[in-house]
Amino acid sequence: MTPYVPPIADFNFLLYDVFGVDEEWPDRSAAIDKELANSILNECGRVAQDVMAPLSSSADREGAKWDDGKVSAPTGFKQAFDVLTEGGWLGTAGNPEFGGQGMPKALTTAVEEMFWGANTNLWLYAALTSGATYCIDAHASNELKARFLPAMYDGRWTGAMALTESHAGTDLGMMRTRAEHLEGGTYAITGTKIFITSGEHDLAENIVHLVLARIEGAPQGTRGISLFLVPKYLVNDQGELGERNGFASGSIEHKMGIRGSATSVINYEGAKGYLIGEANAGLRCMFTMMNYARVSVGVQGLGLSERAYQMASSYAKERLQGRAPTGPVKEQGAADPIIEHPDVRRMLLTQRALTEGSRAFAVFAAVQLDRAEHPDPGVSGVALRYVELLTPIVKAFISDRAMEASLLAQQCFGGHGYIVESEIEQVVRDVRISQIYEGTNGIQALDLLGRKVLQDGGNTLAELVADLRQAELDRSYATKVSEVLDLWLEATEWLRNSAGSNPSIVGAAAVDYLSLAGYAIYAWLWARMSLLDDGSLGKSNLARFYFDQLLPRSEYHANVIKNGSDSVTLPNSDWF
Ligand SMILES: Cc1cc2nc3c(=O)[nH]c(=O)nc-3n(C[C@H](O)[C@H](O)[C@H](O)COP(=O)(O)OP(=O)(O)OC[C@H]3O[C@@H](n4cnc5c(N)ncnc54)[C@H](O)[C@@H]3O)c2cc1C
């Protein structure tokens, strides 16, 4: 197996040279400096490489197991998970008031990428915990925070997110799980949720579910949904574990990928739950967790596409087939390495330009998340607006490009990539889910175009584009960046004008709109990276490739948008 190599040099370049994050660190409440950040990144890289990556393929082969309600994670996961908890890796971004480390999101995004890339299956048992703690910290009472957050930050207890029901996935307004008032202000939760990642497993002492349910008498639809904290074991005021709560795993799913991650059906049978936030405002609270999780799912795709590229580039240097078009490179050998073929190079460069573009985008979005906590409301307000706008693009564009990059990596292996031993096919299966869960990428596109752009009158987008135009870029690409930003704004204006008279246009154009947005942002990122690299990371080669070979896709998406929705809506549903 190709060893996983943590991309630390690239993180350092992005954090300090491209985004200058250390200049903003003195404003943070928790102390952080370059020296501490470097030691965090290096130690994370070591854990990813030595502890997590070696378990990735065995976990896929073995899978998670279910036996009469008990769920066990694959062999070796418990020991590796203990390494994660002992290292404090579940609480890096957490609130220091309750035992978290308060590290900046720009740094924890790098940490997450390495863990996702090294072993997505294992990190799925931890990743939901960060989102859950974020949500509890933002919306729960101080009493609940004090009772649950410290053990979750140190990884003794993990988190799960329970929204989906068999008949209610995207359309959560149809959910039926109900909550009845109990004495003492708690609730009895009853219903069945499906597809619950890490809802049951044997890696932690307790599992804290955040469950969406409908309080008796609540209005129909999304306005009648509330959020509850429902622990597997009840917890007393001293934080000690008590009796088992009333829910269990009814089964686990057999899946295309992420087979080492346990995805449960959870039956809640009068389980005791604590209301988080206000009654009937549950979806708004849950969005805190979902927004966090959406960025994290984009980063999951990114981590896996890095892993795929590392496998493909190492294979392409070893595999001998045919001769380079310009004449033999290894004259003594029977053939040249396939990396000498322009098409194989095209595939590798596409992977790398997309993956490194995605990394830059993920850090850019994380910088906005950090600024959203800035003490100056002028700074935090703008950043919050940018986070809202960028989140669906981070989730969907990064995961779409990760799928593309992983398929290209598999293609570099030829027929061997279709064979299980190559291990690249696992990456392809594992990365696929990032396009589907946390809201499908189609739904992310609707969120971007409908809610974040059109409902806002395009104001935040205009503000962001104006900000991007202020930055210093590599002169060779500045004009192209300006043109693609114009293209993005023109498409927005065209859609604003059409949407009033055509109710289908947003749905028909949204996915192309999100892709156009993604390619425009990556153009800006590549022009900036090209300017700032001293040559050691090869960013100028990749920038050139991006502008020559990938940016032209933006024109395609803009053209599709302007072709309108008729060809999509004309055939009636019976025709299909
Ligand atoms: C492995 C795995 C793990 C998961 N983990 C969790 C978890 O931990 N917690 C949890 O709560 N859920 C979880 N999910 C559920 C996941 O988030 C949902 O599957 C996903 O959001 C889509 O819902 P659905 O499957 O019901 O699809 P549907 O909502 O039925 O959608 C089917 C298709 O129709 C499209 N569609 C639906 N509505 C619209 C619309 N209004 N406009 C346009 N297109 C539309 C969708 O984009 C999709 O292409 C998980 C799912 C899987 C497979």
C-alpha cells in the first residue's frame, strides 16, 4: 500500500503565506502561535500516517458488525480511537470554558483533512462529535454544556446527529418522531431514525444523540421541529453515567463505501431527551451542526482525493507501458513509466490542481469561520455572511471535484484500479458518500442560488467579489480572474431577472451555478497561490494548468445556465 504522506508543507504555505492567519491569532481568546500550530500539525500528521492509515483497508474489508443491538467497529479501531482521545483530537476547536482547546478553525481544518485522508472510516466515529459539541455550545443551557461538553471534548463520549427518517430525508418537515413532556422539563422521545452515523458503536463510554422531533401539538412542517439531546446513558449532575436510556440500534446498513463506519437504524422508545434551544426552533439550531458538518464533509472529500492522488502518482512512476511520444525515456527498459504519457499527466495534474485548489478553498472558508468569532462586530459580521454564502460551495464543489479526482486516480491504474488489492477502488467507494449526505449536492446548489444569493439580492456575493478583487494576484492571471468573476456576476444577474417569471429556472440552473462559482473562486485562489509560491511547491505549474485546462469549464456552465430551463421542464413526468 502507498503510505499516506501528510501534506504539511502545503498547509504551512496556505496558513501563513497565502492567508497570513497568524496575524489574526493575537485576537483569539485561546493562545496559539506558529510554534504550537506547527507541533499540532506535525503530531497530527504522525497519528494520521502511523496510527490511522494502516487500518484503512482492513477496516473496509471487515466492516462494522451488528449483533443483537450491539455494534462493533472494525479490529484495531478501539486502540486507534484511544490514541485520538488521549491526544485530545476531538476537542481541538472546542470552547475552552468547557474543556475544549479553542484552536482556530483554519488549523483544525488541516487536522481534519489529514484524519479524513488517512482513514475516513475511523474519523467518522469522531467527526460527528465536533459538530455536536459546536451545536450544544451554541444553543444548549449552561447546565447541559457543563454536563456534556467536557467528556465529549476529551472523546470519552461521542456525538451523533439524528435527523433522517425513512420517509423524510431532504424534506425534514415530514418527520414523525415525537417528543412528549415529562416531569422536570425533560421529554420522552419516540420514533425511528435511519442512516445514523456512529449512532451506536463500541469505541466510547457514551454516545450523545442530537435528535430532531416534534413536540405534541407542534405545528406541521419545519416550523414544528425541536432539537433534543438524548444520551445513550443518562448522566447525573456530577457527570457520572447512570442507567441506559430508551433507544437502541435496530440494524446497520450494508453500504457501497465507508463500510467500517457504522450507520444505524435507531429506535427511540420513550428515550429521555433534553430540549436544546427553544421549542419548534430545532431546525435552526441543527443548522449550526449541519453547517459545521457540511464544511467537514467537503474536507472529507478533499482528504480522500489527496490520498487518491498520492496512490496514482506513485503508481504512474512505477508502471511501465509504451513509450513517451517524444522518444524513449528509459532506453534500457522494456517500456517507459506511464507518467511519460501526456494523457496520464493530464489526469494527474487535474487531480492535483483540483485537490490543492480545494485545500486552499477549505482554508479560506475556515478563515472566515474564525473571523466570524472576531470581537469587532464589523469584522465578524462580514465573515458570517461569507460563511453562509460559501458553506454550500465548500460542501458540494469540493466533494464533486474529489469524486472526479478519485475517479481519475483510479483511471491511472488501468484495470488494476478495478481490483480490490489496488486499494484505490476503496477510495472511490468511500468518497462517493460526500456528494450525498449532509444534504445532497443538488440541495446545496439550491441553497446557494435560492437562499444565499437570490433571497439576499446578490448583496453578499457582490461584497465578496469586491473583496476578492482587492487582493494581489499573479499578473499573468489577473485578467482571467476578473473575467470569470464578471461571468459569475452576470449569471447571477441573468438568473435574478429570469427567476421572477420562471419558477423552474432556479432548480434547473442551480448545479451549474454552483460549479461556475467554484471554478471562479478556484481561479482567484490559483492566481494568489501562483504569486506567493517561491517555487518549492510547484504552484505556478499547477496554476498554468488550471487556467489552461480547467477554468474553461466556467464558460460551459455559464452557457448552460443561459440556455434556460425549457429543455429540462418540457417533457412531462409520464414521458420518463
Ligand atoms: C452512509 C450514510 C450516512 C448518513 N448519516 C446520517 C446521519 O448521521 N444523520 C442523519 O440524520 N442522516 C444521515 N444520512 C442521511 C442523508 O443525509 C440523506 O440520505 C440525504 O440527506 C438525502 O436524503 P434521502 O436519502 O432521503 O434522499 P431524498 O430526499 O429522497 O432525495 C432523493 C433525490 O431527490 C433530490 N431531491 C429531494 N428533494 C428535492 C428538492 N426539493 N429539490 C430538488 N431535488 C430534490 C435529492 O437531491 C436526491 O437526488 C446518511 C446517509 C447515508 C447514506
